[in-house]
Amino acid sequence: MEGLLIRGGTVVDGTGAPARRADVRVRGRTIVEVGPNLVFDGERMLDASGALVTPGIIETHTHLDGAMWWDPSFDPLPSYGVTTTVFGNCGMSMAPLDGPQRQEVVDLFCFLEDLPLVAFEEEVPWTWATWPEYRAALDSQHTAANIAGYVGHISLRTFVMGDAAWERPATPAERTAMAKALDEALAAGALGLSTNGFDLDRTLRLVPSRHAGDDEYALLFDVLAAHPGATFQAITRFNEPEHNFHDVERFAAMAGPRGVRGQWTAIPAMANEADYRADTLAFDRRLREAGVDFWPTVGTRPLDLYFNFEKALTFQRVPAWNDLVNGPPENKMTLLADSAWRDQARFDWDNRKKSRRARVDHPHTLIFALSETGVGPLGISLADHAANTGQHVSDALASWLLDNGIGSSLRALPDVHDEPALAEVIRSPHTLTNVNDSGAHLQLFCGAGQSTHLLTHYHRDTGLLNLEEAVHVLTGRTAGFFGLSDRGVVAPGKAADLAVFSLDEVSLGSEVKVRDVPGGSWRFSRESGGFRATIANGVATYWDGEPTGELPGTLIGPRTV
């Protein structure tokens, strides 16, 4: 008899309902029975004694668009109970793309998300131009977790407008062509539309979506409204309080009357942002009271970041440093010693546009961490080193790199979160969590598996959330936002996406370096999270402490055809 019987566990079904003792029977890709003392019927059996049985975890914000082609195992996600990943975020997707603009958008993608361009050139087949053609390629590329993808507005604009997408609003004909391409993508299974009102490219140009006018957005929202369940994502200027609410209001004014659900960035998490957080929550309440179905995102774990000088966004607000870090490697050490460059770097540092979140504005939080040469010093902050040596902060950093090598790294001290306040935000029925950039920023941190922090820290260790709440926000509530009505809940008839784990056994594993990125580069992965089993579409992708190598994941979405 084929199938799976999970026996002896405590089911937390993802709806927020009380946990209960029950067995779960799976046939094919579907849960067929949930109840106590189910009779064994010859299936493969999993003993869940002392463990929880929950819906599979949903990663709400990933950049696995490229990695799915060179690492379909999605390491280390299966060991953290993940069964669904959402890609195409931040306004960038792999389709629709064609012609010279494909290379330009992929270069932007690699710059913004710290990804290796060579991997996209060598491992992605690029057998498509339109989203329906992309869908056909995805159907043949199986993965360890299900995939659900947005259409990126940057990709959509450049597909239609070419180079002009970087320079101006769209004409009526171009807007119509974009609407047609979006409609085709949604009909082929895309989740919705993601846009980017935040980023600059490596030469400090506004990304194409930032040139879009309201008439363009209005037409695209009309298309979203015609596809029930399609959602909208806006990456707004979250680190600029003077602009963020305006950005959200702009989109809300178009989404609200059309009944389009959306997500926006982000509820301030840090302990020193109490006033801004209160203003953001009050703003969110006003939107909801006005009937706008917009969900703010919230980060639940401070990131422990490493910043390198090979290629990074860290110094984007300091043009001279941005050009050096993202320029030709053979020029970097020469520039660091050049007096004219140093003069310009000091000027740019002192005249930068400031942000409460930009690390260059907080050099006391940037710690010298890794040295190529061993010269040091290590373990002290950039600010302290500048004070100790009597140098300008920019000069102090340049001198340190000359001594220690361009392959050296800084570590950013983690932010301090106001966890009780965040627990209330997480508990709200209309916030989106687990936004962690899995698959991006490969040498800064490993975002994968950070959902486990919510289960262990916010529930097990501090009791700020109860068990049912913690599971619900990572599964059923998230599935509901994206319109994935066939999963996110442990119930008969639902997709057999399941996680089995004991709270006493799971943890957020330590980051480890893995040298498996195409082109010879490396990435941060994680040690196993300690889950007993992860089941995607009825197939075990992680079992008894080991990945199985199975790839049962498929493209899913509210309009999958």
C-alpha cells in the first residue's frame, strides 16, 4: 500500500485551533484522514511520538529564482520544515525577459541580492522570454519545496520598453503591452505583481519600476483585480520614514477600490524605533479601517551580517566607496592608496544621504572580523579604530583594508529588537512574517530556516507567543494571504505539505560555509535544524536527520493551471 501514516503526534493544524493528539494519513499528494488511533493500512509509517505535526513552513520572501536551477535541493530548507517558497520578490523575476535587457536585469538582480552572475550565465537554461514559456520550463524543473512566483515589475517594464524603462514613464501603448503580459503571466500561474520603489542599481540609477506613473500602476492593478487571489507586493522606502507612508498610500489608493490584497515593508522592529513603530501601526490601522487589504511585513530575528569588499550594497550611499567595492577587482588596492580617491571618499562619506538603518551611519556597529593577512586589528569597531588612529572613518577603513587585504570582512552587530512589541505585531491577523531573503546575500548571512527562531525563541524560550499562534503565522495565515487555499492546514483534502518536529530537538543551526556555488564561489548554509521529517506533496524531503534527495516540489499559486 502506498502512502504515509504519521502516528502518535500532536497535530497543530495551522488554523490557530488548539493542538490535539491525532494521526495523519497521506495518499499520493493529499491528506486523506486526520484523527486519533488511525488503523495501519500498509503505508510507510512515521513515529511522531513526542513530536508536533504541523503544516509545512512557507518561506514568504526568497530569491531562489536562480538557485532552483543549480541547487534544486534548496539546502538547508528541508531540514527546517519548509515546503513552499515564494520567489520573484523585490520587483525582479526571471520572466518576462528577452533580448539585451535580460542581461541588464540579471546583473541588477545579482547586484541587489549579492548573487554570482556567472551562475545565472552558466546554469539557467533561458529557454523562455514570456511568463507562460517560463512556466513550461518550471514545470520540468522539480525542487525540494514547492515554488510560487511573482511577476517582477522591473522585468515587466524592461521586457516591454527596453532601455527606456530606465528613463521615463510608459506610453499608453507600452502600458497596454505590460498589462497584456501580466495578464498572461497570472493566467499561467503567477502569484501576482511585485514592484520596487526603493533600490538603485550599481551605478546609482533608479531601478525601472521607480519611473512608473500612476496610470501605469492603475492599469496593472486592473489586471490583478481580474484574477481572484492575485496579490501585490511593494518594496517601499521603509528606511526613510518621510517617504514610506506616502509610498504605501499611493498604492493603497489604487489597490483598495479594486479589492486587491497587498504587502508592504515594514513594521520597525528595533528597540530604539518605538515612536516610528507606533506611527506605522497607527498608519496600518487607518488603511485597514478604510477597507484597504494591505499587510505590513515584520522581521522577527535580528540579522548577524558579514560585509565583504568583493561586491556589496553596504556603501551604496557613499558613491566613491560604492564604485570601488563594485568595480574591477584589480583596481581596488590601487584606489585605496590613491590620495585623490581618498579625498573624494571622505567628501562622499561626509555628504551622504543618511538613513537610520544604513550601517555607514553607525560605524560603531561595524566590527573588523576577518583578515586575509592577519595584520588586524580585529574585534574592534570601525569607529573605535578611526578614533584610535586619529583618522577620518573613511581613511581608517581604507588603511585597514590595505593592511588586511580586500578579501577581509566586517561584521555588523545585530540590531536589538523590542520582542514584546513585535510579539503583538506578529499576533495581529494581518501581518506577514518569515521575510528572510533565503537564496540571496550568500556571503552576508543565511536567511534559510529563520522561521525556526519564531518557534523556538518567541514560543518555547520566552512564551511571547503560544504554540498555535506561532504555527499559524508560519503556515495557515501565510497561505491565506497568498491565496494558497489547498495548503497551510492539516486537514483532509489539503495538500500533504507537513513538518514533524519536537520543540526540544529543533534549533536555528549555526551558519557554515559551503563552496558549491557555480563559478567556484561559496555561500553560507546552516547546520540541520533538527526536524524529524519534512513532507512536500506527500513525499519526504527530509527524514530522520537526513535530506532524502527527493524533489517533489512544483509551481503552485491561486491560479495554477
